Amino acid sequence: MSNIAKRDTFSELAATEIAPDHSALRAIRETRGYSLEELSLTCGLSINEITEIESGRDADPSKLRRIAAALRLPEGALINPPVLAQPTENRSV
């Protein structure tokens, strides 16, 4: 893990706001200072498998659990991500 990640105080939510064009998983990975290669070695998945997950083309729960454990997230964090509430003015009645 890079020294930048150890000093980084941004939350994962802030990371997804900073980089809206990236998947939430990619933003979390980058915020925590992991390259694709480092995460691959840590969780035992190939770089291609992680790329497929980050792009939304794969959602295998067992793979998501392995990534969550490697990133030190709660086990179900990537399987059942919290839904952010819409601002009141955007809600339909």
C-alpha cells in the first residue's frame, strides 16, 4: 500500500464524489491506495476479474467478498451497497 493511502483522510463516499466517472469500487480501491496489481495479489483474483467487476460486467458475490476483505470493508459492503437518499427536490411524489 502506498504512503499516500496511509495519509489519506478522504472517506470512500468523498472518493466517489471526486471521481464520478469511476465505479464506486474503483474509487474505494484508489482511495485506499491499491493499484489493480496490488489488489489482485491481496485478494487472489486476476487483474482481469477485478477490471470486470469495477466495470459492472461481473457481480459474483464470492469475488466481491474477497475484494471487500482485501480492502478491509464489511463483508457485505460491496454486495449490498447502501443506497444514497435523493435530495428532497428530486423525489417524485
